[in-house]
Amino acid sequence: MTRTIDALTQAGIDYHLKVAIGDPSTEVVEIAKKEQADLIILGTRGLGAIKGVLMGSVSQKIIQAASCPVMIVK
């Protein structure tokens, strides 16, 4: 996360860091709603199709529940 914060700061991009405790997909979707986000950008761990299905993908849950577009970055 430090690399991301450093990159944003060096590029002069304004950001607000949010920390939440709970189910990741639920928390991300709720924060996006409260902040009236235009876009959710997520990184992916790349577990693969089978393992992702068996374990349940946070990214997939966010895509299904979000009221704004979601961008997945690998």
C-alpha cells in the first residue's frame, strides 16, 4: 500500500484513505455508496477460475453489489 500512496502523492493526485472492519465486499460497497463514488477500482490476487469460485471472490461480490462501475486491475 505504501507504494500506491507514494505514487499518488508524487503525481499530485488527491486521495482519502478509508479503513473498515468487516466483510471486505460489504464494506467496500457501503463506503462507495456513502461517498457517492463514480468508480470502484480493485486489485486482484489472481487466484484462478476454480480457486476463485470455490473460495468466493471479493471482486466478484463487489461487481454484483456495487451501484457504480467497478474496474479490476491485475
